Amino acid sequence: MATEDDVRAIALSLPGAYERESYGGRPSWRTKPRMFSGIRDDPEALVVWVASVEEKEELIASDPGTFFTTSHYDGHPVVLVRLDDVDADELRELVEESWRLRAPRTLSANRDRAPGR
């Protein structure tokens, strides 16, 4: 089971990441110029970007208890994740991939070239 604090630790470990309040005062994590993850209410869930709408649909079909969407995200490569249903490794993978898709290319390219990567 993952928590908001787990998301925060992973997100803030990524280059250029910072936290900012988003809709309804909920936390979101960003790099300039965009959000790459956040926590939403109603229902509470982690918001992450995926590579395509098709990938989103595959995730939801593979595990609808963990992955879902709302009409707000229809047509967008954004998936909602129930934190109670993911472990630390899966959480890290989801947040890092979302960051990689949304961060400026210079940040993600530098991370990919870092020793040990």
C-alpha cells in the first residue's frame, strides 16, 4: 500500500521537480512547465500520465481495481491509480514514467545519461 508521502518522496527525488497545490488544495508535482503527477479527491487517487490512450486503456483492462479513469480524463493519456493497491516498486515506476513523459527533454535526457542508469 502506497501513501501520499511515498508519492511525494519519489516525485521530489526527480530532477527539476517541485510541489505545488493544485485543484482544491491537493498536492501536485511539477517540472517547468507542467504537472507530472498529483493527488485528487473524489475519489482519492494518484494522477499520472502514460505514453498513450491505448496504454491507459490496457492498464485499466489489466487491473480495473487499481487503475481507472473519470470522464474528465476521457481522450487523454492520464490514468488514475488507487494508492491502496500499488506497492512501492510499481508506484516508483508510474511516477518516474509520468515525469519522463512530462518533464523538459533536457531534464530527462540528463537523467538517462547519469551514471548507474
